Amino acid sequence: MVNDSDWLDRVFQALADSTRRRLVERLVRGPAAVSELARPFAMSLPAVMQHLQVLQDCGLVRSEKNGRVRTCRLEPAGLRLAQEWLGAQRTDWERRLDSLGDFLTDEPPETDEGPNPGSK
């Protein structure tokens, strides 16, 4: 069984490639045949199929064959863990930035020592 961290690594590794990101972007609009997905790329059909296999292996895409046509579709649940992880990171960074903003806008405490030495 693959743990969430390994799966998340595979998702981000798959999305690190611009060709695979473009395939995902196209599949957001709806299912498409592999030949249609391959059309805009200057690469062979087997090369596109290898990219699609990487996306399938990490659960972002699924495909089915009907006769001689293989159709791919986005698997939205495949992005859920990545979205949750990114959301947690965003929440943590927003909390940290809010704390920094509060720190920077706080007035320095008043002291009874008078003016700073060297100031006139």
C-alpha cells in the first residue's frame, strides 16, 4: 500500500512536466481520445501515451478503451490530496504572515529610561 506522502510525491512529480500539465489542462474541459490529446504535441503517439500512463499511475487520469479508441478523462479525486496539502500549507503561511504583520504594526513598549543616548 502506498502512503499519502509517496502518492503526493508521485502527483507532484507527474505535474512537474509541462506536457503532462497541458494534458491535464485539456482534460479539465472533458474526456478526449488519446489521438485528440496527442494532436497539439510535436511528439509521437507512443510518447504521449507514456505521459498519460504517468498521470494514470498517480491517479490523476483514467482511461477506457471502446473498440479501437482509448478515451481519457480527468480523475478529480486524484487531485484531492494535493489540494488538501496545498491548502494546509497556504493556511500555515497565512497564519505566519498575519503574525508577522501583527508584530510589525505593534507599538514598541514605552520605557522610563528617557530618550535614547546619542539622540537629540
